[in-house]
Amino acid sequence: MDFQRSSGVLLHVTSLPSLGGIGDLGPAAHEFVAFLAAAKQHVWQVLPLCPTGYGNSPYAGTSAFAGNPFLISLEFLSDWGWIAPERIASQGERSGAVNFEEIEWRKVKLLYEAAGNFLDHGPHDPKLAWQWVHYEKFCRAEAAWLPDYALFAELRRQFSTGAWTVWPEPLRHREPQALADAAATHARLVAEEQVLQFAFATQWNDLHDAAAEKGIRILGDVAIFVNMDSADVWVQPELFELDERLQPIRIAGVPPDYFSSTGQRWGNPLYRWDVLAEQGFDWWIERIRRTCELYDIVRLDHFRGFESYWAIPAAEQTAVKGEWVKAPGLELFRALEAALGPLPLVAEDLGMITPEVDALRMELDLPDMKVLQFGFSNKGAHIHLPHRYTPATVAYTGTHDNNTTLGWWKTLPKTERAAVEDYVGPVGKQPVWPLIRAVEASVAQMAVIPAQDLLELGSEARMNTPAVADGNWNWRAPEACWTPELAAKLAALVEVTDRENDPLGGAEGEVS
């Protein structure tokens, strides 16, 4: 897959300075697209857009197919006529840390109120007639996952358990009569869930179209595993390593590494790859089909898990005791290509990468990832320095799992600080932009800079600390931070490094 030589910014939607206590798909998102265009960027990278569960991690969603209702813009719902402007007038400031508890008891109530209004008036109100037609079309098009997800989401609210595995046994085992009774009892609320998915899809598609009009592609993210507490596992438990009580037998994670001396015990149930293969990988085909509808480019998180994955006995409290188990690798990707055609994929190949993983990536002709922060500790780490990059690379100063570059710099030992300055020259107390310039000037096809680095923010703006359960995913950008001056500074850099935004594309500057 060819990717035009380009530059982009990593900023999750939740980090936008929006009303409602969390970044959303409303005006702030469109303002950010305008900033990217002014800065001559080609790419906006976001994290998974799925509904989140316990811990609010987008990598532990409650559905691999649904969108996160938290990201729906109340302002746009008001513009559509779904909710009165005065109902959303007290939604708070457009900045400050994301407060998930406040969202639950404030914004969510208004979202369901708006969805109910649409159900009541959509079929009859001439102003809503066009949306009602599109809503019915959406429900038909997404029938393979939408009804199950909507029922799951409503039952999850009804039981307030945080896990479907402790629901009453008939629902846990999806007995037909129990499902039918639940769907009838909660029909109105299930319908509201479907309406919210339609609202999310409409607002996302509008934003995606606005970005495309300015020559900006969306780089999205697919977490390789799904959450145990998800509609996916509840609906098709036979695809996962579960026992007769529907409890995980083995779970996903990674062994001890750079981030944690005890590894990372993610807790996701592992796939029964033999069952998936017998079914022609249909579930994965539909998942990637849905993903490619949302994004222009897809980053495969934990790519090494498609070759071999770390299997941890579910009873273990850490990830130390586990074993590497072979995954289907090339067989899966050939099935995806046969069903969907060439796919615009990027391999997240950070961590413990083996020759077999490299061989799989190269056979699939996928760009890899390099992270500049990793490059200064020893000679083995120099693969993350720009002089070692190849064109088939997506290069970062840091990712959502890293400290910000300024926060990282402040914690570096003197030897590594010296190595940084040997590489980019003296930085004084301003190390961030010299490192941004190093990434942008590299031969990598794509250079992606976290928004926190563009703003030269410290550790207080870190998005996620792997293996730490609390305090993650809540950073929001300050109000009015996407200034013309910052756009001009970034635009000048991408121009001189031949990464400028050319909405018409063209062969010049493209690499493969």
C-alpha cells in the first residue's frame, strides 16, 4: 500500500476542547480539521472510537462495531432539532480534564433525552423526515451488529454490574425466550441506543467528509483483542477461549517489558483461532470492513499478536507466567484481502518483535512504526533514530502510551540527555521542537506528532501510562490552543521537509 509522504497529528477525539465534559464530534472537531489544513497536514490520527467500559480505555471497548455515544455533540443535536438549546446551555467549559463520572450523570441524560425526542417526533415532524429515512436505512445496513449491541448496552445499564457474566443465567447464555422478553420489556430504551448509534455515525461521517475535503485522511486504530465485557463476547462466546461457565480460560497481555517488570495483564479473552478459521474468518472480515468505513488508514495495534500472542492463565494476577502461542498470521490477512481487497494498514510493531513478526509484516508490505523517544538508551535502540528509518515507516516523537516529549526529557538520565543533544544539537530547556524536526525531516513516509508535543506540554498532559489503572485517558487540550501561529510554524516545517498538504495528491512525493 502506498502512502503519500505526509505529516499528521495524533489527537484523540476525547481530547478536544468541547462542551459536555469531553471532546466530541462537534464544532471543536471541525475547528481542529481547519487547523490541520492550515498547518498543511495530511493525517489526523485518533484512538479507537468504540464505547468504553471500566477504566474508560478505548482499547477495552464494549463493542468492536459501535461508536462511543460520549463523542456525540449535543450542540449538533440541538442544531438538528433533537433537543432544545436551553437544555444544553449548562454543559460547562470547553476545556479541563475529562470527567467521566460527570459525563455519566450530565451529558448522557441529555443524549437519551435527545434520542427519545427523535423517536417521538422523527416519523411525523417534516423537519426531521429526512433524518428518519436515513435512520431506518442505517438500522437496515447495520443489522448484523446493531440490535445485539443496543440490547447489550441497555441490559448493561439495567443491571449496573459492569460485566454480562453475572447477569441472570438465561440472559448470560442468550436463551431465545429470555432475549425476546428483554427486548420487549426494554424496547423503547433499546431503540434509543440505536438512535444514538445513528447520531454518532452521522456526526462522524460529516467530520470525515469535512476532513477529506481538505485533503486530510483519518488514521484510525484497531485493538487486536476485544474486551471480555463486550457485546462481541456475549453474542458469540464460541469465538473465544471460555469455559462452560463462560469465564476466560486464558487471557491476553504481554510479558515483562520496557513499561512494566511484571508485564501487562490486559485481561481480554483470547480468540479460538481454529473456530474463526473454520468460519472463513467472517467475524474479522466484518470487523475490518466496518473499520475501513470509518477510517482512511488503519493502525493494527499489537501487530505481533497476529503472528504469536502471549497467553496468560486467567487465574494469574500478573503477566509473568504465560506462553507464546502461534496465531494464524498470513492466513488471516489473505482472507481479509480476498474479501475486502487491498487494505490501507499500518503495523504497530513496537515491543518484543521477532524475525517471524518482521517477516509477516514485510510479506504484507505494511509500514512499521518507530518512536523517537525509544532511540537513545543504547545502540540496540538506535533502530528508532531517523538515520535508521526506511521510507515504509510511520515515525513518531511518542505515542499515546508514552510520556509527552517534554515530560520524557525531564526524567531522562544525563547520559541519554547527552545522546539527544549529540543527535539534534543543543536544546537548552526546549527539547520538543528539535525532536519534532528530526521526525519530520526523516525519510519515513508518514511523520505523526502528538498534539501535546506540538503544544510543548509536560507530563500533566500524558494520555496513558501502560500497566497503571487510574488517571488515564482524561487529558483535554486547552481552549483556543490551535493558533494561526502554531499552524504557520508546523506548515513551514512540513514545507521544507516536503510533507506539505496537497489535496490533489499526485504521484510526486509518493513512496511505497
